[in-house]
Amino acid sequence: METGGNPGTSDRVPYSEGEGLVDYVIGGQEITLGEASIVRFEVLFKAGADDVELTPEWSSNLNGWFGDRLTLVAQEALGGGLVKRTWQMTREANEERLFFRVSLEKR
């Protein structure tokens, strides 16, 4: 929890029509390998960008994208208006390649 904030009011940042969803939400992303079978996918997003639903997805072939198997394991306020979310999944032995992305949908 951070001190300050907007007690009694919203910290929501309104979406402006014509603004790109990626520019509105994403502050950066990173993929890291943990233990041999653990993969972590981190996305930095702008705090208060509540007008867009951010959904992590993975694929082993870039054709089919899935949201299952990704578990949110951490969310951290970084300051400067950014929040980092970390998802984790277990890589199966037959998955030689994994790709990650976030799907953005305006609410």
C-alpha cells in the first residue's frame, strides 16, 4: 500500500477516444525464465487505466492463444504511475517454444 493517493475519489485515468489501447495501458513488458519449467511474464501498465481489460495470453505456435495456465503471482506498485503484474506458468516438456502477449479490450 502506498501513502498519498486519492482518498474518497478515483485514481482512474480516463481513456480518450482515438488513443491507442497499448499507449493507454502498457508501460513495458518482460519475459523471464525461473526454474527450468517455470516461466514468468511481467507487464508494466499505467495505474488507473481502468477503461481497458488486460488479459495475458500464451501460445506455443503463434496460431492459438490461451489464457489458461497463467496465474497472477504478484502485483507491485512501482511509483511514477506504473504497476507491475507478474504471471507464471509451468512449461510442459513438449513445449519447445512459448510466446506471450496481452490482449487489450476496451470496457
